[in-house]
Amino acid sequence: MGLKQALKSLDAFPRAEEHLLQKTQSGALVSIIGLVIMASLFMHELRYYITTYTVHQMSVDLKRGETLPIHINMTFPALPCDVLSVDAIDMSGKHEVDLDTNIWKLRLNSYGHIIGTEYLTDLVEKEHEGHKHDHDKDHKDDSDEKLHAFGFDEAAENMIKKVKHALESGEGCRVYGVLDVQRVAGNFHISVHGLNIYVAQMIFGGAKNVNVSHVIHDLSFGPKYPGIHNPLDGTVRMLHDTSGTFKYYIKIVPTEYRYISKDVLPTNQFSVTEYFSTFNEFDRTWPAVYFLYDLSPITVTIKEERRSFLHLITRLCAVLGGTFALTGMLDRWMYRLLEALTKPSARSVLR
């Protein structure tokens, strides 16, 4: 019997007899409030446990011999597709002019609506070169003699007329696609550099009239992962009564995103600094939009992780237990307050 009594003395949860328990309306109200709070906290903790969080790690980039994908999606509202070219050059000496294998050009009217496709692939380009000037053969004017004086053939003459007409009608161009370049520092630019200098002079009447206003809808260096922010997306640069060259200096950070499912997504983040130089009469280069990029030697690894089940149990015990204890204290205070307000005379008699 002594052992049983000793065990009972250790009971932290003593039970009161039923006839000593008293249920009140204030206690019921506090209990309902406590249950609602505990249910809300339980759902919050469960959602917190289910959602993943990311851990960032840095290490030296050891990749070699891989290509760098550049995703482009830009609009040039003041330049027709016939005069735009995408050129790329890197530190290894590789120089590609008027890239079109993975680049698409969409003709836009003055309202920004698509009215035709200039280039789709190399095959389409070859077909286009054979037929794109046919509809201009019947439109001759007094400028023919002037064009022949510069030694232009009939195709060049027709192109000049077509581009001038497009400029007068406010035609623009949307350029989008993917460039696969070597994984070394370099640049790519969108400009009228693909034109013969004399043809460009005949079309624009000088470099000061080339308007490289542009909208960058998307520029990225790999697939997108959750939470990525590309700083140039949505950039709008419009020129009015002036011309010049835009240069975007880009620092690329190689990145690996590891999903909770163990899948790995190799991609790149980047930061950018912008510079604009106004055209002056002494410039020998024509206005363009340059993207000069360099790669960081550090790679960032982003891992998705989930909190442990023991962490969930610990937090549930803390919040539910704390809520239960707090509502118990609130119930006692309310009971004593109501008792003091409803029975003042009885207490004064006892005193």
C-alpha cells in the first residue's frame, strides 16, 4: 500500500469528483474560442510542415565544354524584321552573324499585332530569299536610276523600297528564340549590322535615324526554377528624337536547382548593369543593343528540403499545449471576475 500511495503522490493530473465540478457559460465560451485557436494553429503548422524550403550552397564551378543557352524574346517597334540581325561573338574568337537557325522574327504592325513571319529556320529563309521581293517588281519609281548608280542589283533595290515602305507604315519586329553559345565570356547584339553599309545608308539616310527602342519580354540563360527573378524581364526602353547604343553588362552565375524529388535542373542566374551612349556625328558604329556577358567562377546550388516529422510534433505540442494552458487561465480569471461582480453582498457578510 505504501508503494501505491507514493505513486499517487506523483500524479500531476489529479481528478476532482463529479459533484465538485461546475460548468459555466463563460467556461463554454472560452472553450470554443480555445478550440478555434487550436484548430487554426494546427492547420497552420501542418501547412508549414508540408511546404518545402530552400537551402543555398556555393562551390567552385567545375563545368567544362558545355554550351550556354540564351533565351531571347524582344520587340523592336521601330525597326522592320528585314533589317534586324542577331550576331554573337565570344572570347574564343567564334563570330556568328545574322543567326537564324533557332531565331524567329515576327513582323508587327504599328499597333503591335503580328502580320507575318520573316524567318523560321534556314530552310524557310532560303525560300523567303527567293520570293520575298516578288511582289515589289511592279513598283518602280524615279529612285531606280539612283540605286543603279550605287551598283545595286534588282533584289537590293526591291529590298530598299520594301524596308522604306515598312518604316513609313510604322512596322516593327519581334525577335525570339534560343542561342546556343560556348560557355565563355562574349556578347550578342541585335542591330542592322547585317546590312551592307551602302544599303543601310540608302534605307535610313544615316546612323542617327536608326531607332533601337526595344522591349525585353524575356531574357534568360537557361530554364526557370521556382522563385527565380530575371532582372531584365519587362524592361522598356523607348527613344524619342534621338538615337544611340544600349549596352547591358551581365554577370552570369551558374546554378543548380535540386527538387525534393531529387531531380536536378541546371540553369543560370544573372545580374545586370545598363549603359546607354547617345549617338554623335563622330561615331563610326551604328546604333545597336548589346548584351555583354561573363561567367562567375562560383556555382550556386539550391536545394528543396522539408522539415522533419519530429519538428512538426514538437511545434504542435508547444502551440496546442500553450493554447490549452492560456485558455485555462483565462477561464479562471473570468470565473473569478463574474463571481466578484454577481456576489458582492455575500462576501461583505462573510467579512
